Amino acid sequence: MAEPQDMILPLLREMRTELQTGFSDVCRQFVAVDARFDRLERQCDDLRKAMTGESMLGRCAAAGVGKRLDAIERRLVILEKTD
């Protein structure tokens, strides 16, 4: 039977190899998760920009309608005065 001190170093080497393999797997998984989060953040930013753009478009359209209504009201007032 081998002496316990002769078994320690091979066991430690084996443990170190397994730990390094495990840590490299975890690091790869973190890289994949980070990439997914980056993609989700870009999608959220794009969505936020699109929503802001749509609201600006809506404001511009509403302002245009308001100007047209003002013009119609002015013409109506002029028509009412001439009667």
C-alpha cells in the first residue's frame, strides 16, 4: 500500500485540473450570459428610442391638426361677421 504522503500530491494535481476545468466552464457561461444581457439592453434601447420617436411624431401631427383647426375657426369667425 502506498504511503499517504505519496497520494497527496497526485490528488492535489487532479483536484487542481478539475477546478481549472470547472472555472473555465463557468467563465464561458458568464460570457454567454453577458452577451445575452448586452443584446437585451440593445433591444430595450431600440424600443425606447422607437417609442420616443413615435411620441414626437404624434406631437407633430397633433400640432399640425391644431394649426388647421385654428385656421378653420378664423375663417368661420370671418364668415359669421359678414352675415
